[in-house]
Amino acid sequence: MSGGFVALRGAALSFRADPFAEPSGEAMVHDSDAIVLMEGERIAAVGLAAAIAPRLPPNVPVHHFPSGTLVPGFIDCHVHFAQIGIVGACGHGLLEWLEQYTFPEERRFEDPAHAAQAARLFLADLVRQGTTTAAVYGTVHEASVDTLFEQAQGSHLRIIAGKALMDRNAMPALCDTAQGGYDASERLITRWHGKGRLGYAVTPRFVATSTPDQLEAARALREKYPGCWLQSHLSETMAEVGWVHQLYPRCIDYVDVLESFGLLGPRAIYGHAIHITHRERLRLASTDTAVAHCPTSNLFLGSGLFDLAGAKSAVGGIRVGLATDVGAGTTLSMLKTMGAAYQVARLRGGHLSPAQALWVATGGAAQALGLDMTVGNLRRGLDADVVVLDPSAIDWLDWRCRNARDAHDWLGAMMTAGDDRVVAAVYAAGRRVK
């Protein structure tokens, strides 16, 4: 009897260490012929095919990908499912873009049918791109998160999501109240948190759109439900930073505002953090607060260039995960987002190795979300989230990859030129979903 076992065979890329802390060539492991053995929802064994294949019972199905490479499922640490309808809305910086495009689009999520269609399209594209875990923002409407979770149940993806909390500085139709936001969030937590692969994130949009009372309510939710996540935005633009300083002139800086409301710590992740100071970087690192790097969004809106190397080299190191931030982000493809992160590093005069780029899209992202004992690597005991990358879908890229110097060169080509066509297969919790 196979006992619910399924084996995947092909080349494989995994990690034995953080490539920001160890040389990339030692941190990332490349096996030219490997087997990942899945038992139900988890990985039962990983290793060289020559060692594992002889020990497999004869009736265990083996899915062989001769030209494919097995990698951990991608993790998107910050994305707005309600904004897929405004991708490519050009011509504005962040604050104007919110007023002109985001808020009017999010108001449409009063309509359950619109929300359901957006959720279907969003989840389907996550699968197509090889993303198996995502931290997702809903709108202010409680039903938008209900709809997303309802549809995510059948996808087998790991989805962390929350209702946006906003009680000021937005159109009245998108404003809740401190108490109303608390109550709706609590109902959603009760209905969905911990149900299968679903998790809840308390989601104040950002400091400027929540009153002190609402930020206190977010703190209260976080204290009452410590297993939940907290997600928000931080220092995306200088205009935003200046606005927050005007709202909270007694605080040292933006991070100090968050800390004063108890909104730092494990399982708290903030999008962007482009314009943080050295003091703020140290506070994020010392409190184990994570950051989501959103390169395509930052480039599209002209918000700035995130200092990934500086974040990782801070004393203690900030936990950083990669994120698409759709709809300011221009794609749900984590491969393309890896490529954009490389470009941002070069524009800053630095370098991001392909191994480091893959890390912040997998193992590093799992660390940022406090899930590194659950997802993010090809390792025994972790969830069986596996993506098969195969360049043969694109003739010239296949030719390029066949001539790659090594696995790092191959990965660099894939993250520069790859897209959903090279995502040959996706397994989420052991089930083939693409």
C-alpha cells in the first residue's frame, strides 16, 4: 500500500541556510535529480533520487519532470485582492492614487457579486503563478473577506486575510468605526481563523486612516487573539511619513507611532518601509517585526527604492518577505517580482543574488510571517507546497537555461524572463492544483 504517498522527481532547489547570512552558494542547495516524497498534506522525505527511489514501494505514483526543477511554493507577503481591477492605473503617486483609483474601486466591493468575481480571478491567478501562501488585504466590507475565505477553502492555498480598518481620511462609504471594525474583525476571526489553511490578520490600512481609538482596538484584537497576524503599511512615501508626523507630532517617528499602540512584534508585517530611519530599522529588528518588500509597486508609483541589504544587515536583521502588492504592484507573478527586486537592488548600487531573491519569496517570506516551521522550504515535515519550474514552455528561455553556467545562473534567467508559462505544476498541501 502507498499509504497516501506521491513522489515528485526532478531537479530541486532548497535551502540549508539564509543566503543573506551565509554565502549563496552554500545556503542554496541544488540537486540535479531529486525526489520530494509527499504523504498527504506534508513532505515525508526529500533527497537524491538515487537514494530515495529504491526505498519507494512499487505502487507509489512518481510524477517525473525531466526538464523541471522543484522549488518551494511561493509566498506573497502583501497583496490586495480587491485591487486586481486597477492594475496599471497610471499617473499618480500613492496618496493621489488611493483617492483617484483605490477607494472608488474598493467601494464596488459593497456588491457581493463583484467581490466574488474578484476573489475567483485572484485565487486562480495565484495558482497559475505558483503562489501557495499569501497575506491578503480585504476591503472595509466584512463580506469581502467572507467571500475570499469561502472561495479559498476549495483552493488548498494558505490564505491569511483581514478586513481593512479605516475610520478617517477616506470617503465616508469606506469608513467604519473603531467599535464596528473591532466587532466585524472578531466575527471574521471566529468564523475563519485556523479553519484549514486559513488565518486572520488584523488589518488597519495605515496610521493616517485610523484614529487612535481604532489603533487601540487593533491592539485589543491582537492581544485577545495572539495567534492572528497583524498587517499594515509603513513609510511608503515621504508624503505619507510627513502626514503621519503631523498626526502624531509627539512620537519620534512612524515606527514609534506603531509601537505606542502595541502594534510591533512577531506576526506583525508591514508593507514597504522604504523611508525608515536607522533607529526605526533597529526597532523593527529588535521587536521581531517583519517587512514586506514590494518592488513592482514601489517602481510603478515612484515611491522609492527599498534598502533590502540594509534591512537584512541591521543588528539582529529584519525579517523580510517579498510581495506583489497588487494593484499598485503590476503582477501576481513572484518570479517577475523577484526580478524587480534584483533591479531595485541594482538601482541602489547593490546586488541581490538569485538565491537571495528566491529566499525572500519562499523561506524568508515564511520567516516574515512566522510560518517557517510550516512552509517555505523543501524539508521533511513541512507542508507539501511545491512548484515545478520548467523553461521549456518558452523556446528561447529554454535554450538560455540549457546553457546556464550553474543553478544560480539558471535561476537568474528564470526570474528575469520567466512568467506563468514556466510554472509547469503547482502542489498545495500535497494536492496538484495546476
